[in-house]
Amino acid sequence: MIKKVKNDDTVVLVDSNYKKYIIDTNGKTDKYKGVGVIDPSFFVGKTYGKQMEIGNKQFWILQPSLMDKLQGLKRKAQIILPRDAAQTIMNCSIETGHKVLEAGIGSGSLTIALATTIAPDGKVFSYDKREDFIEHAMKNLNMAKLDKYVKTKVKDVTAGIDEKDLDAIVLDIPNPWDAVKHVYNALKPGGYLCTYSPLSTQVEKTVEEIKKHSFIEVKTMENIQREIVVSENGMRPSFDMLGHTGYLTFARKVI
Amino acid sequence: MIKKVKNDDTVVLVDSNYKKYIIDTNGKTDKYKGVGVIDPSFFVGKTYGKQMEIGNKQFWILQPSLMDKLQGLKRKAQIILPRDAAQTIMNCSIETGHKVLEAGIGSGSLTIALATTIAPDGKVFSYDKREDFIEHAMKNLNMAKLDKYVKTKVKDVTAGIDEKDLDAIVLDIPNPWDAVKHVYNALKPGGYLCTYSPLSTQVEKTVEEIKKHSFIEVKTMENIQREIVVSENGMRPSFDMLGHTGYLTFARKVI
Amino acid sequence: MIKKVKNDDTVVLVDSNYKKYIIDTNGKTDKYKGVGVIDPSFFVGKTYGKQMEIGNKQFWILQPSLMDKLQGLKRKAQIILPRDAAQTIMNCSIETGHKVLEAGIGSGSLTIALATTIAPDGKVFSYDKREDFIEHAMKNLNMAKLDKYVKTKVKDVTAGIDEKDLDAIVLDIPNPWDAVKHVYNALKPGGYLCTYSPLSTQVEKTVEEIKKHSFIEVKTMENIQREIVVSENGMRPSFDMLGHTGYLTFARKVI
Amino acid sequence: MIKKVKNDDTVVLVDSNYKKYIIDTNGKTDKYKGVGVIDPSFFVGKTYGKQMEIGNKQFWILQPSLMDKLQGLKRKAQIILPRDAAQTIMNCSIETGHKVLEAGIGSGSLTIALATTIAPDGKVFSYDKREDFIEHAMKNLNMAKLDKYVKTKVKDVTAGIDEKDLDAIVLDIPNPWDAVKHVYNALKPGGYLCTYSPLSTQVEKTVEEIKKHSFIEVKTMENIQREIVVSENGMRPSFDMLGHTGYLTFARKVI
């Protein structure tokens, strides 16, 4: 079925290197980085899935998928990569309708994945100590049309959590152990904690603190993703590889 | 907030080794494997999150989470593990409301993950050549209360796909290359194909076939998960490890 | 060139599962585990490389290689695997003629690899607190005909090192940090320290102590070996895998 | 024991980034890349292990170890890394006195490791089709003072092997399968074949050919080395990582 870009649509342009540019067709005529000067209303009426030329470059025009939103976001802080977001969501059993808290918001990358998962009836509560991070992240959420699922708060999560009966809490802060007792109180019975930490000592201190509360199914894992290069001559793992992102620690509240 | 088991609830019992038993409180008095002879209506009125003794064993009683449903299912065929299901869902950008096809259904493990993700308004179409697999899998889906999101078909996906404009198609069959042209026709523009194959030659033949059609963002990856053992003496990767599950190949349709 | 088993030879029998049995042809008639009751002089005059029947089993008869000696040794303590021994020898630049110290001796596995490497003019000094380990290990060294390259000492290496100007020192003890200052004094300038530790905290304490002395090229690594299953249908990493052995830390003395 | 640089010594200079420069004290005054213009006889009488200033840079002066020779060689072709050389030597059970063949010679990296291992009484036979590679590699061997252990031949190993009763043969060529029958004939009973190949299809074809001859203990492996970053804040795997080098396939000749 042929589908065309409508008024109010946000589109993603994908160039031949699969670099992605998310553009709101209601946006104003401007210089769009990597694309050039365009009037975004130009895209209205174009056919989704087709390649077109803009300036001297070829772009496919597509409806933005979750991966497009994650790969097309503007970074300010370090982000949690899609591979780790995927494991976080799965191992915390996050699903449509859930109420989830994350701290901090960073560039909003995990926020986008969480908001997509809990939509349309759930809610993401997002704490960050820095208002500039929240503002930057919410621009990304807004471009992804997911801002309505997110409630932000300029707050240090180690100082307390206002919400109750949460389905899951994800901590991407340097000292997750300082928030564990608040997490315990804010989770519903059966709810999940996830912490993301690059260093061994962070994991050790966090697990030590987790063990002081009634958590079960405490586990730590590292996710490694190997890209495989496939050609007519055979296949092999890529020579380049991201060696480490962070350790993910999970725990589940019981009474 | 204290929450109690209500009539019609399905609960999960978690034993001290974190083995899980999903039980429908409407079920009949019977011998439940790993639990013993019980009348499931016994659980109505109990408090979620608390541990209780049944027979001589201790069980936590919880609302079944996605992970509980995946870990508690009864296996007939090999399953796609949660780690690979998570990457599949993320890299195919599957979300609430999507229409997704999978083949084959196996024991219904990936089906449970997909149904949870597309609920409440999406649909999973699940093909399998073997009716006994479909029947077995649907018992698992039924226990997980996700059967209403799934439409099954006794059919070989390499013989054709009836649905159109699908958001994603996931192939866990020995010869995914034979289904690629049908996949191309059944996907919406921008929709994703994912194939799961343990062997190098399967990946090579699949990618070769994918390249004959208008797919972009073709990539193959292997996900490795290392369990980390954390104790008061420090931490280390687990000595035991699952060395390989399968290669995941992704591609995205354009016109 | 056909080569036959001579008097005084030690041979290795390799069964159809590649399990290995090292046997001294001068040994007495006895029950040999996995082989049966045999008079070892029976093998004299047989052709190396050929398969023969003993009892109801088939065995290849070969001259024992380093790998045969490592795989055929009798274990009492945990051993350092060939994969880690190989990296230790390479990254410590151990070669023929070198004087090397190890502590503890364990079952003599690393000792066999070291003795093979420094032969014929070098020396391995091997400390262990437990005389029973030394005795057991030297039986393995003796069977491998490498005992003449090894000098053992019932001694705690953290109490001091008697030798001087060593080319390399390898520590496989629970508290390598306690031996670092003795190691520094016992190494020649340019000589290497290697420590083998399973846990993060062991590595951290060891590196902290190493940094208090004049060592350069301090590095820690983990070696992961994936077995690849190759068949006419293609190849894939093995489903079974050893997830972790230990971290190897290296450092090099300067003045 | 203080040891000083003597006449005819070759030294290694190690800068503060641990970059290495191998210099023959008999060499002529020249511009040495990364060091500057020096008269190498300047180093005679200096103390091994000490740091000294040359130009404005600090260098440690050391006796070249095997790792120095490998890290200090000049590259022309792709090299087999020390990690893979170590596994090759271990799994082929190569030791002092052995006769070993390699093809091709590349930049002489593996040749240096093999020559160090078989010294002083063994021999490395090294085939390469390209005379310029042999010339370049032998300059590296000469600088490492290992050239006397190596005999080179401008020859395609798939056309035949002149030597007999070899202890091991290592193939780093694009089509190792074409040399397998020659390898079988050239090995002693119990001798080892090793092939190094980056691609799946190379491994598959090689193993297929190996299975046509009387080889046992056929195995393929991939070695992955993770660098661990250790600081006072804890440790973690390095973010940067080499994702793949090559697959190593081993086999052992029987009659």
C-alpha cells in the first residue's frame, strides 16, 4: 500500500551511509545539518519508502521507527545504546501501560525507548539534577513525538523518589547504591530495579546495597554485540568492535 | 500499596532457586509440577510480593511479568532466548499497535515477547507448518493471557504470506532465504525483516537473497551475554556461559 | 619417515575421543586408567602414528607433545589452561635459556609449559606452600620428562624470593599483591611479572601495588577462546563455552 | 645485578607511550624514526633498565625481549598478532629443537615468534611467493638476531613442500586447503597443521580438505583478547577492542 507524507508528519531522511535526519514537516525553512537548506513542507505528499535527491545527495524518506529516533537524536551526554536499552526493557519486563522511572535523563535516548514501550497508557518519570540535560533531552523526545509520555523532574534521585507503585526504575547515575533504599520504597511488589554502570566497583557497591533490602533475582550481566560482516566471499566478525558499554544489574522487589 | 490476588488472576510462584511456575487461579485442583497438589483458588486473597510455604517449599507469589512468562513456559521446541528476543524487538523497532508476523511459532517464546510488545491494539500473525507446535505454543500464550493478540496459521511461510503492510517479520526457520521475496511483498515500506540462524551458511544465503531486493540497513549481529558473579570478594564473569545462540540478520524494506 | 617406539620412550595413547594417556614404557605391568591392564614394554617397537587395539578400544600411539603433556596430566589443584599459559609465555617473552619463577605450582600444568619453553639451558623455580602439591606436580613433570628443568621449594612467595636476575615471575596465588615488592627485587631489569587472578578486586589490589614500584607496560587482559564447530552445513561458535578463567596482569621492571 | 650495553648489542628504546625502537649499536649515525639523529654506538656502556633523554624525549633502554621484537618490527604486510602467534605455538606444541614450516612470511612477525621458540637447535622454513616480502621480513629477523634460525624460499606452498618430517606447519595464505595434501606428506606422524583465516568459508573449505586425510584432533577456535582498564576507581573492559583477527584451525597427522 502506497502511503504518502501527510501534514503534521515527522519524517526521517536516511542517506546512503544510513545516517539519519529526523525532520518535522511543520518546521521552518532552515539549514538542516547533513541535509542542507530546505523547507520541510516540501516533503508533504512524497511517497514513503522512496529515495529522492536533495541537494546532491540521495535520501530515503521513511516514517521514523524507534531505531530512527534513537539513531537520529542529538547527543549532549553519553547515551545508553539501543543494545543495552533492549536488555533493560526485557529484563525489567517493561510493557505497555507501565509506570517507569529513570534517572538521569542524559540525552533522552533510554527515555525514547522507555516511552515507546509504555505507550499509550503508561508513563515515564525522568529525574535529572541538571535542567539543561532535561531541556536537551525533551527536545529529542518532542521531535520523536513521545514527550507526552514523559514527566521530568529536576531532582537528585538519591534524595528521594516521589512516585509510588512503580513497575520499574532504571538508574544511570554514578552512585546508584545511594538510591537503592528509595528505589525499594517506590517499587511495587514484583517491580524491577536496573542499574547501568561501567565500572566493577560501582557494581560491587550497588549489589552490596541491594542485598540489604528484600530483592530477589539479583543478577549482573554484560552485553556484547558483535557485528558480522557478510559478503559473497564468506562472513567474519567485524574487525572494529565496541569493547564495553556498561554492566547491567537487575533486582526485583518482594515484601 | 498492598495488592491481593483477585479472582481470575494468573499468578507466578517463584521458588528459592528462582524457578517459576505460572498458575491460573481458576485452574482445577491438580498436581502442579515443582509445586505439588494444590487447589489454585487457594491463592485468591493472598498478598502479592509475599513469600509463603506450600508443601515444604517457600514460594514468592507475584503478578506474572514478561520475564516470568518467558521463563515459566513449557518447552516443546528450541526457544529464542529473551536476550535475542530483546534485540529482535529493538532492531525491528516493534512497538504497541504494530502488525508483526513470525514463522515458526516454536514453543511460543518469541510470540509471548512480541504479543506483549504490540498489545493492546497490534497483532501477531504466527505461521508454523506443524499444528502440534501451534497448539502447544498457544497453551503457553493462553496461560500468559496473551492469546487474544495472536492469530496462528498452519502454513509454510516459504509458500507465501497472506498479510500485507506488516511492520515487521521475524523468521526462525532453517531456510529463511526461501521466504525473502514473500517478506519483501508483505512488509510496509520501512518495515523490518529479522532472521535468526545458528549457522554461517544460513546467514550467507539469506544475505545474498536479501541483496536481490530493495532492502537497506542490512546488518548481521551476534549477541553475547556474560553473566557476572558478584560477591563481597569482588566480581568476575561466570565460569559457565552459553557460547552461541544464533546470528540475527536485519534488513529494512524500501521501494 | 617411519619411527618406532624405542626402549625408555614415554608414549601417549590417544583414544577416539582424543582423551590422552601418557605411559612410560619402562613402567610396570599395571591397570592403567582408561586403558586397562597392560605391560608398557608392549609398546616398544610399535610404529608412531598408527592406531592399535588395546582391550576393545582403539588408540593412536604418539610421541607426547606439549599439548599431550598438558592434557594428560593428573589434576590435584585447579590448573592454568593452555590458552592462558600461552599468553603468559608470550607476554612475558619467555624463551629458551630463561630463568623463571612461578608460585604456586598447583598440579604442575604451567610448570610443564614453562619448562618446555626454557629448555634445554634455562630453569624454572617453583614455590609452593604445600609440599603435597609439589610432590604431585613433580610426578606430572617426571612423566613429561621435564623434571630436570625444575627446582622446587616449599615456600610462601610472599615471604621472599631467594633467586636474583630472573627473566620472569608468574604468580598464581590468592594474594599476588603481597609478593610484588619481592618480585621487583628478584627480576632483572626488563624482566616481566605476570599475575593470574579470577576476581576484579585481586586485579585492582595487584595493580595498585605494582604502581608503587618501577614497573612499565602494566596491562591487564582477559583471554576468551571460542571453539568453532565446523560441519558440511556451515560453521558456528560452540553452544558450550568456558566463560572465564582469570585475568592476566603483566608488568615489566625498570630501574 | 647491573648490566651494561656491550659492543655488538642490539637494544630497544621504549618511549613514555611504550612505543618501541630496536637499534643495533653497530648501526651508522642516522635519523632513527621516532628517536631522532643518533650515533648508535652512544648506547654502549649505558645501564640496561634506566631511562635516559634523547633529544627532548625520555626512553628506557632495554635488552630486546620477544614482545619488543614483535612490537618493534617494521610492517609491510598484515601481521599475525602476538595473541594468535601464542595460541599457534601452544596448540602446535612447538618447542626448542623443532623443524617448522610457515607460509607466507608476511612481515616476519610469526617468523620471529617461531624462531625464538625453536632456537637454538631447530629451524624455521619460510615460504613466500613474493621475494620482496621475504627480503623485508628478513630485515626484521636480522634486527631481531634470529635470521640464523630461518631458511626462506621463494615458493608457493600449494605447489609442494620440499622438507620432510616437520614438527609443524603454519599456513597464513588465502587458500590453505590447496596445500593440505602437501602438508600431510611433509609432517611427521603426530605433527601439527595450523591455518589462520579471517573468513568462515576459508575455514569450511580447509576443514573439508583436512577431513580427506588422516588427521585427528581437528579443531577451530577464535581468540578474543579483552584489555582491562584498571584505575583507583575500579576496573572495566576497554571501550576500544579489536573485534576479530582470524580463525585458527588445528589438525594433527596420524598414519
